[in-house]
Amino acid sequence: MKAFLNALQAGNRSGTGAYAQALARALSERLGEDALRIAWPRDLPHPGIPDSSVIYGPGGGFPRRLAADQLRLPREARRWGADVLHYPANIGVLRSRVPVVLTVHDLSFLREPQWFGAERAAYYRHGGNLTIPRAARLIAVSHATADDLVELMHIPRDRIDVIHNGVDDRFRTVTDEEAEACRERHGLPDRFFLYLGTLEPRKNLVRLAEAFSQVADSDASQHLVLAGRIGWKCEALLRAVEASPARDRIHLPGFIDDADAPALLRAASVFVYPSLYEGFGLPVAEAMAAGVPVVTSSVSSLPEISGEAALLVDPQSVDAIAAAMRRLWTDEKLRAERIQRGLTRSRQFTWRRAAEHTIESYRKALHG
């Protein structure tokens, strides 16, 4: 079997970009040079992927990327003799003579379109509605996403394979010394609550800032770090930070390079991820692998991913978020217990396993 992976999304600083990169490396290890071709962003390094497996995508902006996705890559896949063509980031292809596998991370663009800018929401909605039903096989990164595909798009469940994301081994092997160096490099306090990800509405960060204001009243040593790039519609968050009585203890260091993410997680006292909706919630799995206790939401995929390791809260309740933060900050026995549970739980998420199950999905698409 020969597989063609469209990994042009790997150049995107997002969860789907990280997925495309990690899956490309893992598939390269499992399939080898003769059985895999990978469309890769021009000028983006590809460690772990042989040069002979790479076909470079176009430079330039969105129109050229769209033309490559819809026209060039299906032709390239057919010309090479691919048995299956994989699109790893929610939107597939309108027409392909090669069977298509499409990974769907979440359907937030259908469930909560107000979280996006109007043009982006329209692109996701139309692109998803047109290409998701055309795929020979769908990969959902969680059972929660599979449920959404059935409910919102009426996809037959027997066309969906649930394959969880993996966690890079860097998160499991990061040391305390590396964590301390990262903390000093970014000028962060000794102990802090941490959120790591894009700053955008669905991450529920306004309520997190309000919860921290409650918690910080009782302990002047507590700090909150909101690490990540500024996303769309984050004006309300910036206003909430400025209005907080603990404003001087809320830190916004900006985008954190991927190389620093494991050490930053390890440096945190508590990881807080009160998202309103997630297809998988990779930062939660990464935090557990790094040995950090986690507070996260009791909705969408997050209970599925965290299992019994995290403290789950109603993300609509500022009081509930604050109470869980306070418990994990002050109760050392609870912290130790949840750290150990998290380390155990995170071992279930490996890119090797994800690649093996993805290859099984390719075979289903080919023979189905």
C-alpha cells in the first residue's frame, strides 16, 4: 500500500499543524520511503522525514495553498500511484480519483461559529460541508468528535475511525533543570498557574482570569501565566486582565516556541485548561505527560482524554474553576495523586500507536 499525506498544514502554528507534523514523522517510521509521500511546506524543516519522501508545496498565500489542496495534490498522488490520499486538518478535497482519508479534529465551526471571524467560519463551514461527506474514510481524534460527526453531519458511524492523538516523548523526559531554565528565560515567578494555547474565546480565559482573581485574594504568592499567541476575538480577555485586582500577577508572555513547551509545562504548579469545547485537547495530555496536575472542563472530549487524572469543572462556573485551582494549589496529597494518575494516563497517547491505527484506516479506505 502506498499513502500520500497532505501535510501542508504542518506550517500552521496550531493544534492541527502539530498533528500534521507529528503524524508525518510517525508514518514515515512505519511505512518507509517507498510507501509514503508527504506534501510539505516549502522552507519548513522536516527532521525525521527522509528527503526522498517529501514533495514541497507552494509558497505564497491562501489562494496558492487552496489550489494545491484541491488540484495539484490529487494529481500528484495519482501520478505517483498512491492507493490513498490523506488530508489531516478538517477540510478535504472536492474531487480525487484516489480514495481520501480525512482527519476531523472538531466541528466547532458548526457548533459555535461565533467563536470565529466571519470569513474563517464561512470557509470552515462550506469546506467541511462539501468535503467531509466525500471522504472514503474519516478519522476522528476523539469519540466526542465522532459523536459530533454523526449528530451534526449525519455521517454513518461505520465510516469513522476514532484515533487519539499522541504525545511527543519530549514532554515525558523534560527535567526540572530544563524547567527552571525556561522559567528564568521568560521571566516568570517561582510558582504559577499556567494556561498554554491560543488566546481565543472558546478557551474560556475570561472566566479563568476571574477565577484567578478569587484565588489570588487569599494568597499573594500566586500568579497566573496565560501563554500563547493572541487569537481572534480576544478583546474581552484583555479587558478582563486589565480589570483584575490581581493584574500585576497575571503574565502574558506571548507565543511560546514549541521547543520551550515541555519545560514551561514542567515549571508550572498547576495547569488550567477550562475550554468550552475541544476535539481532543492535546495540551491536557501534554501537561499530564510532563508531570503537572490539571484542572480542565467536564465537557466535549476533555473527560475522555483526561480520564480520572484531572479535576473536572463546569467551565461556565467561575466559582467551580476557582475552587479546583485552590485545591490543587494547597492540597499536596491530592497534587501527588493527580500527577501520578496523569503520568499513567498520558502513556496511552503515543504517535506510534496513532500511526499504526491510521494505517489501518488507510486499508479500510482502500478496500472499502
